[in-house]
Amino acid sequence: MAVGEAVVSGMDTCPSWAPVLGFAGSSICVILANWGAAWGTWKSGLGLCKMGINHPGGIIKNLVAIIMAGVLGIYGLIVAILISGGVYGPENGANQYSQYTGYAHLAAGLCCGLSCLAAGGCIGIIGEMGVLATGLRAEGNHARSWRPMPGAGADEKGDKGAEKSSGGGGGGGGGPKIAEGTAGDENKLFVGMLIMLIFSEALALYGLIVALIISQNSYKCSVENYYQN
């Protein structure tokens, strides 16, 4: 700036391109949040479909991972609406939306969006493997409960001896070996998976809370100062 040149207050803090930062923060937030929700739903849905082939009775109970993944999109939608509502247009030909507010909205959008993306990947991987493991555990317990049926050609002792000699696999083959258990202990595995999913969802909740706090920071340029010479 040359010496003696008139200084217009607000020109440096409220440029015409400042609203781009706010709109970018809003769109990036909802895009990343939906990306995380889609990622989590995709992985968890694949595991649920695979598990439902041999253990259809556990489909409803294991929908929790898909539901938690879908909530991530709601987090991004909430923050995106708040950010877009804070982007105000020019008044009397003067832009009042400052760079300070724009960068705050951009940071809030990135905070919530990236947190939801990370949480979605975590929920998807845990949901897929947890659902498969829970279904496999329930299937193995169900198979053991029906093995010593009358007319099988062996008494109870013979069945136990055959089970031990076969290594607990039941029926031979190259399938996975399932450790001995009792009916209903798949619920313990389900509870462990549920706790992991809850803490994975908390990652997105932390990002949502911080994004809401950041988005409240704003600076509005006054029209009088904008035209002051």
C-alpha cells in the first residue's frame, strides 16, 4: 500500500470471495460424513448378508452396526445446515461475511466430516467382522446342541468320544475350528462388538461437538466501516 493512500476498513477482512470458505465447509462436511456413513453401511451390510445365510435368526439383532453407520450422515447434515445458515450475503453492495468467519466454518466442516469418515470406516470393519464372528459362534453352538439326537447310532458317551477325536469340528471337512462353548455364549461376543461400535461412534460425536463450538465463532463487517475513507 502506497504512503498516503486511503484505507477502507473491512476490505482486507471481508473480501468478495470469503463466502466460498463457508459454502466449502458446509459441502465438505456433508460429503465426508455421507462417505463415512456409506462406508460403514457397505462393510456392515456385507457381513450381515454373509452371516444371514447360515444364521438368519441373528439378522435383526445385528442391524445395530448399520444403524450406527447411518447416524453419521445425520451428524454431517446438522453441521452443514448450521454452517450454511451462517453464510450471509452482501448488504447495500458491501460484503459483511469475513475471512475469520469463513475459516471458522471451513474448520468446523472439516472437523465433523473427517471425524465421521474415520468413524464410518471403524464401524464398517468392526461391524463386518463382529457380525460374522457372532453368527459363526451361534451356528457352532446350534450344531452341537443338535448333535446327540436319538437314533444317531451312538449313545452320549460315544458322541462325546467322537467329538473329541474329531477335534470338535463336527462332520469333518476343512471348515474353521470353533472352540467349545455353551448355548447363548454368542451374546458375550455380541456385547463386545457393541461396545467397540459405541466407542467408534463416539469418534464422530466428538467431532460434532467441536464443530458446533467452532462454527459459533464469527466476525461481521459493518457497512459504515466498509465505506469509511
